[in-house]
Amino acid sequence: MSEQEEENAVKIPRNQTEQVRVGVKEFKGKSYIDIRIYYMDDQGDWKPTKKGVSLSTEYIAELKDAVNIIEGQIQALEEAE
């Protein structure tokens, strides 16, 4: 991701030295949804790992549907406790 793309990414803490970043990136003139794990290096800078996935932005509706389904599954688990 470019510096601007990284600034706009949603950052989700995974632990003290890792975070998941979700954002939009461009590659070869096409836009992608990028979900990637970043780690903090020895200098305190965040660096991307190879662990992640890029999806064409045309799949945004399917991604939203997946999040809604997961929310329902989490709610059902919490109600079962």
C-alpha cells in the first residue's frame, strides 16, 4: 500500500507487535480490498507481512454479507452461554 493508502487503512490490533490493516490499494490500475497482517520491526516501524488477502473491490457486497453472517454466529454463541 502507498503511504496514503496505509494512512486510510483501518487498523485492528492483534497483539502488541501485530495489527491487521484493512484498506483499498491500487495495483496495475485496478483497485483491491487488502486485508493484511503488519508487524512492528525492531525500530518500531510497522511492516507488512505476506499473510493477507487482496480481493477485487467488486466483492465488497460479499465481504459485507460475510461480516453480517459472522456477527450472527457470534451473537448466537453468546446467547448460548
